[in-house]
Amino acid sequence: MRRLSRSTVMGAAIMNWLRVSADAVRTSLWLVPALMFLIGIGLAVAALDFSLGSGKSWAKWIASGSGEDARNLISTLLAAVIAMAGIAFSVTVVALSLAANSFGPRLIRIFRLDRRTQFVLGVFVMTIVYLLLVLRALRGAAPAAAVPEVAVALGSLLALLSVLALLAFIQGVASLIAADEVVRRVRHELNSAISDLPPLGAADAPPGELPPDFDRCAAKIRLPREGYVQSVEFAKIVDWAEKNGSVVRLDFRPGEFVVEGDHKVSVMPAPADVEAARREIGRFIVSGDGRTPTQDLEFAVRHLVEVAVRALSPGINDPFTAMAVIDRLRGGLARLAGRTLPPPALAGADGDLRVIRHVTTYAGAVDAAFNQIRQAGSSMPSILIHLLKAIEALAEHMRTEEQRAALRRQAELARSAARREIGEGEDRQDVEEAYDRARRALLAPAPEGG
């Protein structure tokens, strides 16, 4: 077995780790406050140095008096800002708790992504650090001429900024926990994932099929770590397979949960050193405690679906939120129809088949979007009718027969659910009419230029 160089393997492992870590940092509440903590220190040092070194007193209109007066002002501002920061942090915790109860714990990452929240918390941290350092530098017995008036004046301005930040924060949280805003934010993440896919074009010819004796001759390789697959360096696995003259089949995809020791990787011909192959291939696969949108297209789809399913639960019974989710899913599926999904087969530089993998298909995306909503709302005519209207509107965006077949299947399932679950005859008739319109739209030819 020809091994990849240690630097190549380690480089792939580091790139995978960086890709996953970037999402963790992006959704954290500590990064922006930590940066503004350092800014607060820098402001304090610069303001004190400027005040004591320049001798200018243009800041007297904000801060004037003896050292004791300055200390009293800064200590009062510090106490006030700490109190406001406590309110902001308390409101944040309450908002996250409400979000977890109403929309699901996995939706908390959407709230952590909000830059406005991160900036406001950072303003409080920066102001507190600044005031603490300035207060430490003030001497109560200092005469008025020795008071760093610029530093004191800047502290007063930062305290006023904190008041405005608190008002903006409360306004932002009030809108952030609204159902429509949550759906809009999750939809934005779905659009970002779809935008990363290339436009729909002529598909490359598949590199070939697995040998018929693959399952019998291939060596089963165990996965090294338990968790959700967060990132896979497919290009590196292709390189590894090409260097070793092998074909690799990955019986999982990013987003799936795997257990340490699962035989989810098959290699043909069997490598001479199976354990070495396991270590090398394992470094191209990153698993963690939660799913991430890095290579998982269905990640944001499932977040939207979770909002709808919770809205349809008997305890909440909010079909309007579920309808809003269906509208957003329709927009995402319409855009996805014009994109090229990752191919299941990957070839090496020599054109030979090297990697077979599980991938998301358009039918899989449609099922992920509509299955659970249809099941949760199977006894609600309004949900089934809205779902069928979404399918009817999606028909004109479909580019391939596979895409139309996926929508036809969903329409059939919605009609079947109505016949089974809805007791009122007129409601069933309304669903039948919506189904007929969706079916006719799917049978109509695609519009010119579509």
C-alpha cells in the first residue's frame, strides 16, 4: 500500500478541523466580546496616555473637577454599566430559553449567529474594562490639572453608548424571538448552502460502476470516532485511492451519526495494512457532537422543518407558522432545482472510478422538507392544501424528470393522508382539488428558458 506523505495527511486533517471550527466560532457569543475586550484595554491605555501627555483640556465640558470628582463619576458609571450588562445577559438567557422551548434547542445557533447581539454584549464588556482601567489610574487627591480629562470624558461617552446599545438590544431581541423572524433567519442559512452549489449544467459522464464482486472482495474499515460526520475531505480520499490503485466506498454522508468501530468504509483491493489505511482515511473524516452546515445540505432544511413540526404540535397549534415554513421551503427547493448536486461517484486524475459515496439527491431534499410536516399536519386540511399549492407553484421550476417525480410522490402522499385522516367530506374535496391542480402543473411542459 502506497501511503500519502505525512504532511499531506496532516494538512487534510487540519483543513477539516479548520472548516468545522470556523462554523463553531461563527456561531459563538464570545468572539466579538473578546475582541472588544481587547479594544477596551487599548482605548484605556491610549486615552490615559493622551490625557497625561498632551496637557490639553478640551474635554472639560464633559469631565472637570478634582481627582475625587473624577473617581466618583467613573465609579458611578461603572456600576451603572455593570447593571445594564446584567440586564442584557439576563435577557439573552431568557431569549435563548424561549427559543429552545418554542422552536427547538437546535435553533439556538440561529440566535448565536446574530451579530447585533454579539456587538451589544461586546460594547458592555469593552466599556466595563475601559472604566475599570481608568478608575484604577485615577488618584483621589490629584488636583484638577492632573486629572486625565480626556479619559474620563471618553468613559462618559462609552457609558452613553451602552445605554443606546441596551435599547437597541431589547428591540432586537423582541424581533428575534418572533416566529416569522426565526423562519427568515433559518431560510437565509439554507440559501447560503444552496448558493455554494454550481449552476445546473450538463452532467459529466459517470466514471464507472463498482465491480460486481466488490462486496465480497473489499476490506471493511472501521471508523475511528463516534459522532455526527461534520466534514469529509473527499478530494484527499480520491488522491489516496488513486495512489493505492483502490476503489473506496463511503457508506455514510456528512450529517449522519456514526459509531466508533462502524464498518462504513470499504476498500478494494484490500490493503495490506488495514490499520494503516484506517488511520489515514480516518484523518480525512471529522466527527463531532453536533451537525454543522459545512457539507450537510439538509442541515438548514431540518431546522426549518423543526419549527413547523413544533408549531403543529397540540401544545402550540400554530398552523400559520407552519405555512410560513412551507413557503420558505418552496423558495429553497425552487433554487435547488437550478443547482447541480454533488455526484455519488468521483474519479481520479486518470478518469477511473475511485470513490463511491452517499449524497443528497433532489428527491431526498424534497422528502426532508415535506415528509415530517405532512405527517404532523395530516389531519389539518389547511396544511395539506398549502403543501399541495407549494408543489403546484414549484412545478414550473423543475428541470428534470427526477425532480418532477419527487414532487408527484409528495402530492400523492398528501392526498392519501387527507383520505385517511380528514373526516369532513368538503375538506377532503378541497384537498382533492388542490391535488388535481398540482398534478396538472407537474404534467405541463417546462416554460421556455426554464
